[in-house]
Amino acid sequence: MSSIQKFTLANGVRVLVEPVDYVQSAAIGLWCQTGSRHEHDDEAGITHLIEHMLFKGTERRTAKEIAEAIEGRGGALNAFTDKEATCYYCRTLADDVENGIDVLSDMMLHSLIDPEELEREEGVVLEEISRSEDEPESHVHDVHLETRWAGHPLGKPIIGTRESVAGFRRDHLTKYMDRRYRGSNVLLSVAGRVDIDHVRGWAEHYLGGIQAGSEETPLSTPVGKPGRQEIAKEVEQVHFCIGTDACSIYDDAIYTLRLMDSILGGGMSSRLFQEIREKRGLAYSVGSYGMNYSAGGAFTIYGGTSLKTWPQVQELVRTEIDKLIHTGLEDGELERNKKNLSGHIVLALEGMSARMNRMARNELIFGREITVEETLQKLNAVTEKQVRDMAADILAEEKISTTAFGPFDHAA
């Protein structure tokens, strides 16, 4: 029986608590169901910039005091923004949970958004954009999805653009927060050595002042545009993404996708890693991953290779896809990958941060707890035919798009 407890404050803020008595710490996440896909056309990157600004000082604490309030008591503090959610989180010792909730709620509710600090932080984000562009092995993923899903909110880069970030003023950020940081979008998730009644009281005290309500944000399913682009960069290698559309987070086909990903490129024992790196030494990094959102998803094969071997690597990727579709799986391959994925799921639950993240995301996405048993049951029910059928459907050549950064202007 699950030990996760859920309750909702009068303003719509949801609170999830999972007591774990065998640890001496807790992971605390204050989530807002808002990300880059909720931004208007003139707000590109504002969600990520707000995440930065909430660390820059509140009515009660300076930026330094925010950090010291957690780190000075043996904890850790951070945040992230993705396409559909933002999370401010910390790890604390068991007797310091109230302080953690206090600091996170202070950041979310009482940040100054000082204009001078905003100007400085915009400079920091602009440097972050420049750094991303200087790292082709990571930047190619953003360009690939932005091109494939051009014009769709899920295709926008989370970080925004130089033009958009440089143009934000304080009132842009506060208006966005007034619209998105509302009760029904906010969730507090706590896992570790905690008392449920204490967390309930702290949540009501520190989060009861959040304005109630939420914003309806319907979203169409992105339809990927197949194609090919080779972008000349002054780099030594070709960094590439070869991808297609996939299912949404709500589709049970996601379990089939997870297995297909594991088989093709999900780890060191995957087909692409073994064939391209281990057998032939054509790449240091090669693999695959799936991304699944409320309105759609994507599946991407990635890697880096030399300009000379780039054509061969593309052929090998297509060969491995076709072998999966037409030849199927080796004896025991499906079961090995099921055990691999199942093991990762179970082992992750030994960490409080993973528990906090799992129950928060399940609540934000599904509005309910998804037990590990339910996940493993659905994963283990996937058949070889389902994997092959999915590969034949989404990895058909006419549906694929390729994005590559490389020294193409130096080609012979």
C-alpha cells in the first residue's frame, strides 16, 4: 500500500508527502505547472528567466542569504525549467524541512524582481545562450526539434533567444507570474523523513497566500516536418540528430517506446552503441532518447562522428532500424531490456529526490499516483510485435528528419 498522502489547500495548491523513515533527510520540490510551451509569442524564454530571478532576492532575504539559508545548514538548493513545468527544489536534513519550505515559498511568493538585478541576470542568460551555441553536441538537439516542430510551442527552445531575453522588463515577468503562478498550477512535493501533519501546517502557513485559479492552455499535437539540414560549423566532428514524432505522455504506447529506445540506443548494450562504437569505433557518443509531452512526443537518435564516416554512420543507423522492423529481436533481447528498465525504475526510488520528482510529475500530468507496480506491469506487458510495429510506423524513412552540425564547408 502506498504511503503517499495528498491534500489540497483552499486556494488549489496541491501537497504530496511521502514519509520515508529510514533516511535522515528530505527532498522538497515547489513546482509550478508552467514551462516554455505556455509562453506567448513575445515571451520566449521568460519562464526560464523567472526561474533565475527567483534566486536574486526577496523581501526578507538577499540572493546570498537565500543560498546560505539552505547550504549553510547542510542542504542543497537548485531549480530547473522544462517545456511544461518549473521546479524549485532543495535537499535538507530531516529537522530542517520547515526551513526548506519557507525558503522555496519565499522565493516564489516574495521575490523582488529588482530591475537592476534583472538587467544583470539577462546578461547571464545571454552568456548561457552563447555557451549553448558553443557546444554543438548539445545545441544540435534544440535546433533539431525547433526545425522539426517549427511554429509549435513545444518546438521552442526553453532558454529563448537573444532578442527576446534582452527585451524583457520587470512588468513582463510579473504579468507572466500573475497569469501562471496560481494555486491550481502550484504543487509542493516532499519525500523523506517528515511528519505529514507538520508538512500540512507548514504548507498552509507558507503557501496559503498564493492566488487561486489557473489558466486554460489547450495545445494541438505537433506534426513533425521531415527533412534534412547540414549546418556548417567550425567543429572537428559531425554532431547529429535523426528523429521522428512519437506518442504523448498520456498514451500507453509510451511503454513500447521506452523499450524500443532501450533496444536501439538506450545504453551501452544497445544495438546502435554496440554496432557503431564498439564494433566499428566510429563514434564516442551514440544513443537515443524519447521525449513525451501532454500533446505529443519525439524520438531521437544522436551521436558524433567524423565528416569522413558520417555517411557510413547514417547507413548503419538505417540498417539497425530496418533490422529491428524486418528481422525482429534476438532471443532474450526483449526480456533483458525489460529488466534493464525495471531495474532503473526501482533503483531510482532509493533516492529521495527521485521519489519527490516521480510523485510530483505523476500528479501534475495524470492527477493521480502511478504506482511502481502499475508501471512495471505495463512495461512487462509489451510484446515484440508492438515494438516492431512502432518502429515500422514512426521510423519509416519518409517520416525522419536529420539535423547535423559539422565542418561541411570543408568537405572535399
